[in-house]
Amino acid sequence: MKKVLLLFAAVVSVGTFARAADAPQNGTLVSENSVSCGSKGSRGKKSMDILCQEYVVRSGSTEYHIRQEKPGDKALLPINAAVEFTISKDKMKFKADGKSYEYLVVSESAAARP
């Protein structure tokens, strides 16, 4: 009986943690930079760097550096905009200004204290 009860408690606690990871979090877009995300060139000609936007999303004491998935996505997001996001594997899905976005999470760090 103890084994069954212990197994049930373990299953319930794992399910709770898994659900909490997918729960929406609140954050703020605090900065934007243009970074190189590849190059484009044709035969015998000079290659040209392709730039992507990289944003920093601050949520509590964590900062997420996110980058657009495809260089062709040219939407610029407003800085200091509030976002509600979820993270699944290496992707962050969020809403800003009524539109949905999906960006790659390239790094995560502790937020600097003011």
C-alpha cells in the first residue's frame, strides 16, 4: 500500500512541475540589437552579412536573449513592451501588441540588480 501511495505522489508531483513549466510568464522587452546571423553571397562576389534582431526579455530575476528564427522576419518590436510568454525547448512564444511571435532562445542569464 505504501508503494502505491508513494508512486501516486511521485506521478502527481511530476505532473505539477511539467504544467508549471508551460505556464505563461510575464516579462518586458528591455533591449534590441542587430546581430549577424549568417551571410549571403553569390559565385565570385563578396559575401554580405545578414542581420537579425536579438531582444532581451526580462522576467523577474532572469534575462532571456532571443533571436528571430528566420532572417526574413523584419518585425521590430517596441522596447519596454510587456509580454506574456511560454518557453518550450529552445523556443519562446509570446504576444506583444496583439500579435503572436516565436523566437529562438539563444541564452539565459541572471538579471543585473539595479
